[in-house]
Amino acid sequence: MTSRGVCKWRFILKIAGVYICITLGYQLVKLSMNQLKTHANSNYVRASQSFLNQTTTLARVTHRGVTTTGYDRANYLRQACQSAMIHQVGKQVRVSYDPNYKIMYCPLCKLASTFWTRVFKMVELNSMENTNEHLLTPFDVPISKARRSELYYNIQDGSITKYGDAKDSFKFVVVRNPYGTLFSAFVDKLVGPNPFFWRSFGTPATANRKSKVCGSDVTFEEFLRYVVKTHKAKKQQDCHVANFDACHPCGMNYTYVFTMETFKDDTIHILKLFNQTQTLKEFETKFSDYHAHDAIDDSTSGPYSWKPSITKCISWHTALQGIWRKLQIRGVISNNETFPLKEEESMDIGRKGFIKVLSEARKRSGKFDSSKQKKDEYIKMFTQVPVDVLESVREIYLKEFKLFGYDDHPAELFVRA
């Protein structure tokens, strides 16, 4: 081989060597980056799982036989927000506010919002100097006067519409186990006849089988599947099934967390802050009666005003049976009571007459265990839903379960015989 040929081969070998070194170096760097990424991801997963495990443990201690106050629950919320590193600033939150007592409340659908709007209105009317009448209970405030508040609290600067600085106010929010919220929404809005909710939930939830009665026959499982579907599709949620974000739990720094599960005790505490001593005395012995009367009144007012729309889809007899069933599930009327009207009687009875029928059934029910009846209905309804659907519901509301200390995987709903 000539010297020129040798030089040529030496040059080719050098180029090949450089190429091999670059390729090996790239592969080593790529391998190292993948290892670092895997390590980082595993650390993130472990950290996230650690938070979930921590809050789950706390949640089960908080809500299983341990007495807590609204102040304890507010403190728990602050700790959970800190652990989850959730910060909410620069937002405006719609609230009810009393400037005399400096008490602020953030309303959420299906969480006694009408009741508390009426309380604020009662306190406002009772504080007027020129009033001739003292309202004894919030139920004395007509629903028409309990309009939604248009006041907004600014989280960033602590100010409130019309009143200025409100940072030092007593701030409370009402929450509920998310499973309970969904159950309550279904019973109130779909077991009881409501053409508006048939349209927004019943019809789309029964689309696969094409309901012939406007979706009024939607099942609890179909309702939950539709809620899951719309959440996953990132569609705007009706407030009755939405997450609790509207009240910015990690931004408001609440003084007190009121729960629907401790409704009477928490109501008494806040009425004391409002100095409503006469209302407290009245509620001591008659609270359940007031609540039952209001439930009957509320459950009949809407359907009777919607009668033309309702009877386009179902018979009026079926509609009244729906109201009856709703009140049984809510524990107002005993399950031992049977619906007393024949079809022709249902057609002729007016609202006042039907309220009388319901009130008499309530009296005949006597001192039955309404709490147990409600709980039994709750468990029965949920245990007819496949576990995979409940798992999907759990995932959607996991933040609410953790922030407010609720058990997200209760055995009574998830463990099947």
C-alpha cells in the first residue's frame, strides 16, 4: 500500500473513533437523564402519597367518634391547605355579611344556603329600629325575601363591597361529605319532580336508553355516571354538584367550618354569636318540627307552580308520589306510611290540601328514628351503584374529602357482601 493510502485509512479510522465516542457519550447522558427523571417522579409520587396518607389518617380520626368544633375543623382546614400547598389569592368571593356583628358567610348549593340567607335577613330585619315585628325564626322570612347576596369579599385586601375592611370578621362556610351532597342533590332535585333538573340532568343522563318521561325516571347510578362524565370533560358544573372552589377554602382563612353532619349544634353556636336568644329558645324544643314544616312547604311550592310542565312528562299522581318519596328519604315522613291518594284524588287536590295530607302523615309517623331512616336510604342508594362508579366519584371530589377531613372510602359504601 502506498503512503498516500495509509494516510487515507488513518484519517477514516480517526473519524470513526470520534463518531463512536460521541454516540456512546450521548447514550450515557440520555440514560442518566432518564434515571434522574424516574427518581424525581418517584419522589414526587411518594411526597403526594405521603400527603394523602397523612390527611386520610387525620380525616378518620376527626370524623369517627371524636368530638370537634367548627374552630377545630377550621384549624384542620388550614393545616390541610398548607400540607397540600394550595394558595388562593386575589380572588373575590360572594358572601352574606352582617356589618353589626361582623359575621361573614360563603354560600354553596345544597349546603343550607337558603336557610342561612334567611338567617342573615332575619337578623337584618330584627336590627331595624323602625320595625314593628320581631321575626322569631329564619323560617318566618319568606323565600321571596331571601335573595342571593350580591356582596363580594376581596381575599387580597380583606375588603367587602359597600363596607370596606372586613379582615377581622368571623368567617364561616358550610360543608358536607361529598357523597352526602350528591345524594341530597339527587333526592331534592330528581326524586322530587323538577322539570328544570330533568332537563339539565335527567334527559342527558338517560340519553343511552332515551327516557320517554323527560328523564324523570333517571336512576341514582345514571345521575352519578353523568356527573363523572361532565367533570372529566371539564364542562362547567351545576352548583349542586360542583367542587367547593367557589368559597376558596384555602384562601379565605375561615374562622369556623360548619358541617351539615353537625347542623343543629353549629346553628346554635352561630345564632348565639348573632345574639338571637328568642330564636335559640324556640329551636331548643321545636327545631325538628320547624325543619319538617319547611321541608313540606318547600317540596310542594315548586311542583305546584310547575304543574303544566310536569304533566307534559308524567301524571300528576306520579308527581305527588315523587314528593311523598322525597320526604320519606329525607326523614320527614316514616317509611311505614303509604301514599294515601288514589289517582283521581291526586288530580283534584290543591296545594293546601296536599300539605295537609303530608302534615297528617308526619303526625302519624310519631317519634320514629328519622336519622336511621335517612341513613338506611343513603346506604341503600349508594350500594346499588357499582364500585367502579363510586371510585370515579371519589377521584373527582378527593380534594374536598382531604381538606375537610371526610373519609373518602367509607366501608359502608364500598364494601359489598
